[in-house]
Amino acid sequence: MNFYWIYAAIGALLLLMLVFNNSGPKNRIVYAKFRELAKSDQVLRVSENGVKADVFLRPEVKDTLNKSKDPFLGNLNTRADYFFYIPESESIKDEMYALAEEHDFRIDFEPVNEWGQQLFTWLIILGIMIVVWVVLMRRMGGGGAGGGQIFNIGKSKAQLFEKGKGTNVTFKDVAGLEGAKEEIEEIVEFLKNPKKYTELGAKIPKGALLVGPPGTGKTLLAKAVAGEAQVPFFSLSGSDFVEMFVGVGASRVRDLFKQAKEKAPSIVFIDEIDAIGRARGKNVNIGSNDERENTLNQLLTEMDGFGTNSGVIILAATNRADVLDKALMRAGRFDRQIYVDMPDLNERKAIFDVHLKPIKVDKTIDVDFLARQTPGFSGADIANICNEAALIAARKKKNMVTKEDFLDAVDRVIGGLEKKNKIISPREKETIAYHEAGHATVSWLLEHASPLVKVTIVPRGQSLGAAWYLPEERQITTTEQIFDEMCAALGGRAAEEIIFEKISTGALSDLEKVTKQAYAMVSVYGLNKRIGNRSYYDSRGESSFTKPYSEETARIIDEEVSAIIEKAYNRAKEILLDNKDKLTELAKKLLEKEVIFKEDLESIFGARAWGAESPAPAVDAIPPAPNVHIDKIDEAAPEEGLKDSTTEE
Ligand code: ADP
């Protein structure tokens, strides 16, 4: 419905009013004047109702007068030219009729219902008012299903995908995630074919919670469910519940479930459920009605309260399962928690396969190689790389996307935009080259450090240079591995000290990373002898204000951290001093070529003694350490280093 139609309607009504509004002539005259007009043969017609008489002049007179001509309607004019009130006297009436006869004009007696005419006018005005009112209401109500405004505020904002008209995503588009897919497919199967399960006495599951780091395909999986399940699918985000008005959230939850139940069997998908599902009772604002809490309570009741709903399955996604309320996670609400992890090598290959399909790639592309080049990348990163590669190829006016474009895209995604014209003095450039060469040398010569892929001193994004490692896909990390990685990270600063006998601010991100790692070793992983087998890690974030250890322990932790870092630094220095000539050679090569690869290192140092070591068996889920080491000099943008290197169960 276009608002212009409403405006047009109002305009038409006004016009109609003008046309039919012949309720009164323009000028009032007195009877004597009328007599004058009649006598001079100017009157064409008179229409009287006993009290009032309308006088119409002859056209000739009108033309000369020309002033009573209606600007719009011209000769169509039905309006009288003059009117007068008939004096209450019989003789005057008689005189009027006599004049009419004498001067050849007509007198019509029209008992015009003035009242009726007024009613007509009023009706039109009323009509216009109603139209305006409707327009205003529509405006306020906002368009669309459930519209977010005044009158629909308590309605749920869920988007509904009807049966068979879902998204065009299928399970085939979701690569890897075998376990998660199986669980979800089973839920779809349950809705399609409930008998198979109910015959054995199984109850339909209430919900499944997809948990995992961002970009791992949780939303994608839900979209696939919408595409494949032959049932209505409601999709909304956790933040859609909350509004600036109190009580809206709960009302929306009620409305959502009402709609879902009407269409049962159906699926409701709540993305980013942590927006409402956070544990209750924290950060209580004294005296205020916590809207989020009310919303959550309503959700809990709807999911598993007295009015148990049947045939509505709830899928939810979050990357912060640790902050969710326990009541939400108990069996009977989200019966299943499906952990969607970062893709491993094979899964990355599968994801590349999915995203390479629409891209015109040339024969040099080796999916295996790409998958190995992208450890620690999520599905979203990979999708991004494929798209970037195509964009880069298009920019270079190629008709195929080549391996080179993909490598550029990986650099671009990790490091940011190349900054060829960043102003760097030769002296600075030399420092950067030695710094990066230091990382490369130390990591090359240490057994447990991740093998190097390439070193670059091309400034990119916020970084001035970078050393890229290829970490093994391991699940647990040993003390030696962490220590060697710390040595490699400190190799940059150690090289600066050895060569220039000065240190610079260029090691900020190294130091940050190393410090966090050292603290994690001591206070999180229990890898320190003096502290012993203790972990002060607080996975639920319950005691954010108090430390779970004494001042004395805090002092020991600090001492141990310093000791570890100094030990690592000295080790790095020792290695570099022993290999000073090779370090110099590497730095020179780096200055000359700007980017050097593993092969260049091999030509200087010889093959690495400990290349392919079999990864440790997976026992505990500790994600591998961040894979790219980037030096940020100009800006300190703290990453969540601790989170990366510590455990997120
Ligand atoms: P999140 O887990 O944060 O909800 P999404 O599901 O929105 O992540 O994933 C973002 C994008 O990443 C998807 O649109 C898709 O292109 C890509 N992606 C992520 N995981 C996969 C996967 N397993 N297979 C294929 N594409 C994936």
C-alpha cells in the first residue's frame, strides 16, 4: 500500500467537495438590488426556498462581469451569482413572480434541504479525518509482520520460513562438522518422521544448543535446517527480544511460542542467545526491574514449564556458553549441546571445496595446500579468503583465480592491507629486518617451536613485519613447546640487542604475548614448580573482583613469570649469539627480497632436524597457540591473547 494513493484520495475528495459545493452564492445582496437586476434583464433564473433566493445571472452579463466565473469550472458553473434573503412579506413574493413574468426569467421553488447539504459536507470532512487517522496509525504501527512499533511492540520479531520455502542452504553446503550435522539431522528426521522414535517410547527433544567460536558455521547449520526440515522455521536473534520498554521481552517470548505452537511441529532458532540467556543474579541493579531476567524467565517457562509445548524444537547458537544460565542448559530445555569446533585440516579442505565451487579457479590450486596454509582459520575466514582471492584476481584483470591470489588473500585476511607507501626510514627497515630474522632464526633452531612458513618485512595493516608459522594441529601443549615458542617470540628483541645494542618499542606485541603465556603457564596450567599443581583459572568468571590467592602467592607468581621470561630471553640471545653470522645473512636477504620462505632458510641453516613430528594425541581440548606472529609497532591493540592460549572448554 503506497501512501501516495492515500494522498491522491484526499485530493480527489477535496475536488469533489469543490464541485458539489454549491451551497451558497458568492455575494449577498438586498432585495432592492435584485429588483434592479431583474428590471435590467440581467437575471436568468432564481431558485428560492421560501427564505433565501439564489440569483443566477444571464451568461452575457456574466461574461461582462466575468468575475463570478469560477476559475476551475468555467461555464460549468452551477453556483449562483447572488443571493438574498426574501423579506417576509406576501407582496414582495408576488412582486418577484410578477418581475419574472415580465422579464422572462424562471423562479424555481426548491425547498433545498440546507441541513442535508451540511450533512454531506460534514460526511466528507469526517471521511478525510478517518483517512488521515488511518494513515497516521499505519505510520506508527510500522510496516511488516510484527512491526517493531507502538502497537506491535509485544509481538515477536521472528522471521518465518514456511514449509518448503526455506532458505536455499542445505546440509551439503555445510562442510565438515560431521558430529554436529548428525545430531541436527536427527532432529530434522524427528520432525519429519516422529513415529519411528515415538514407537520406541522416545520423546521428541526440546532443543539443541550450538556452541562454538564465531564463524564456525552455527548459523549456517541452522539455515540448513530451515532449508531441509519440512516444517515452519522461525528465526530471530537474542537481541530481538529486548526493547527499551519493560515487559516487552517476556511478551515477545510468549508471542513467539504462541505462533510456533500454532504451526507445530515447528522449529525456532535463536541466534546469539547469550543476549538474553546470561546467568541471572549477576550485576543486579538494585531497585530496577531487570528486563533481561524477565525475558529469560519467560523463555525458561515456555521451554519447560507447566504448559509444556509439544512439537516445537528450539535451536540456539552462542559462542559464550560459559555465561549462559544453568537453568537454560539443563536437560529438558536444551537437551543437546552441540559443540561446533574450529575446523581441522580435513574440515578446512571440505570448506574450501564448498566455497571454491562458485569460483573460477585455475589448475594450480591445490586445496590440500590451501587447507594446510590456514591453520586456526574458521569457516567464515575461509569463505572470506575465497572471496578476497576472487576480488584480487579481478583487480588484476585475470580470468582465472590462481594460487598466488589465494596466498595474497591469506596475507590480506591475516595481516590487513599492504601499505607500500608507509614511510619507513632505512634504519628502521634494518631494525625490522633483524627483528624478524631473529624470530625466524630462533624458531628454526628450536625443536619445539612451530616451523616457519615465511618471513616478511612488507608493512601491512598495523604491522611492520611478520613471521608466519605453521603450528602442528595439536590438542595439548607441553611446557617445552610453550617455552620454545616464548623463546622464538623474544628472538626479535634479542636480535635487536645483539646487533644494534639497543632495544626498541617494536617488540610490544611479542612482550604482550610472552607475558600472557608466562602467566598462563604459572597460574592457569599449573606448569610451574613453585606454584605447583594449581590453577587459578576461573572459567565461569565468577570472582572478577577478588583474586583466589593470597598476596604472598601473587608475589610468587610475579617472580616466577619474570624468571621464565628472562630465561627464555637469555636462551634466545644465546642461540642468536652462536649464530650471529647466519642471522646477519638472513636479515640481509630479507632486506633485499622483503619476503623470504622456508626454502631460503633451508639454504642458510640447512634442513631442520625436527621437521615432521607426529602430533600429540588429543586428550584435552586446548586450542593451539596463535599461528601468526605479527609485530605491531605503531599501535597497541591488545588481542585476547590469554583467551587464545588458555583453555576454553
Ligand atoms: P557463526 O558460527 O558465527 O554463526 P556462521 O554460520 O554465520 O558462523 O558462518 C559464517 C559463514 O562462514 C557462513 O556463511 C559460511 O559461508 C562460512 N562457513 C562457516 N562454517 C562453514 C562450514 N562448516 N562449511 C561451509 N561454510 C562455512
